[in-house]
Amino acid sequence: MCSNVWGYFQRSMKAIDLSFVEKVMNIYFSLLLFCCIVPGSVRSENLHSTYDALLREQVTDTGMVDYQALVDSPLQLKTYLEQLKSITREDYEEWVPERQLAFLLNLYNAATLQLIVDHYPVESIKDIGGWLSGPWDQKVVPFLGSTVTLNHLEHEIIRKEFAETPETHFALVCAAMGCPPLRREAYTAKELIEQLQDQKSTFLSNPEKNRKNADQERLYLSPIFKWYAKDFEQVSGSVQNYISTFWPEVDETWNIRYTPYDWSLNENE
């Protein structure tokens, strides 16, 4: 009789969809990790420690991302976004501005990574969605009790609440080669100013995206400076004046031309 029972058990196990079992186990371990991490970290800088570890593991020094690794091991990124989902408006409003902005930048970049993972493989983020609802119009971002789009987070929250900090454009990464590089660490309130200045320096130092010709008094800039010209003009009067904080010889008489923007995926192959 025992052998009959064992045989029935074996046949039953073979009939189980192993992919389903794997999904259940992933959910279980994700919830377990979430329960262990979230309670003590929501109100501390440790909130971003999971994401920081992920970036150090899966992002190169030049900002290239191992998306296949994120697809194969999705728990870390999902757990981090679940942590951010638990942040309430009351929590957010108690924070100093530097902490708020660090939270928003990390949220945008992590949600973008998750968007790519959910649709992987893709050659470009622009392959996601359709004519009426592109990648930046997908409601995929958990934000203070609701779910918003990447466009909403960038244009209605970050650009409006932190209009005096156009360096955010060097920190927001849209998963494309033309973007600024994804930083290999999470943004934090304590280091935010230094991190944003370093992002600015790194981005403007890339001659494929930004360069100058002093003899012709001409700038070749990323289209980011065209798309968001008003943000730079608001703090510096003109794009040229803003650029002069990096290249002092530049003035408002310099002509601007724009370099091509590469929308291919920022993937480390």
C-alpha cells in the first residue's frame, strides 16, 4: 500500500507545473525578504540599501546594465520597489528636500529598470507600449499610495518641486545609450549634492554627447539641453551660461548644435 501511495505522489508531482512552483517560491521569498527589511528601514537611509547593492552588482562603471541578470534574479529589484511603495505621503513630507529628491531619483530609475525587465528582451525602451501609450505613459511607478507614470513623476513632481536643480536631468536615466549613465550607487540625502555634480561632470565630459569647439565658439550638446532648455535657462539665464559653469570660456554668443540621441538599450552584453 505504501508503494502505491508513493507512486501516486510521484505521478502527482510530475503533473505539477514546475514554473508555477517557481513563481510561488519567488513570491514567498520576496515577501519574506520584504518583511525582514521594510519595518526598520522605511524611516532611515537604509531604505535604499537593497537598490544600492543591486546597482553595484548589475551596473558597470560606465552605466551599462546587465538586464539578463535582473530578469534571471528579479527579487532584489521587486523587493526594493515594494519598499518604496510602503512610503506614505506623511513619511515623504517629513523628509528634508535632499532626502525627497534622492527618493524620487532612485524611484524613477528603479521603476525604469523594472519596466525593461518586464518587457525584456527589447532593443529600445521605445519598443514598449503603443502609439497612444508609450513607455513613459505606463502606470508602473508606486508613489505615495498611488501608481503613476514615469512622465508624471518626472514632469509633474521632480521638475516642478525641484525646478532649481536642473542637474536632475543628469541623474534620471531612461535606459537608453543617449541618457546620462546610470550611477553605480543609490542617491542619498547626505551625498546628493556631490552625486549630482559628479553626474553633471561625467555627462558633460562625454564627447559623444557633449563637446566644444573653442575656435568656432560652438557647442555640440545632447538634445537634453534642447528638450529641457527652459529648466537650464530658469537657473542660469541661458543654456550657454549654464554650460559655462563647466567650461568657463563659454558665453551666450556661442552657437549650439545638438548631437544625435541614441535610443538603443543601455545593456551590458
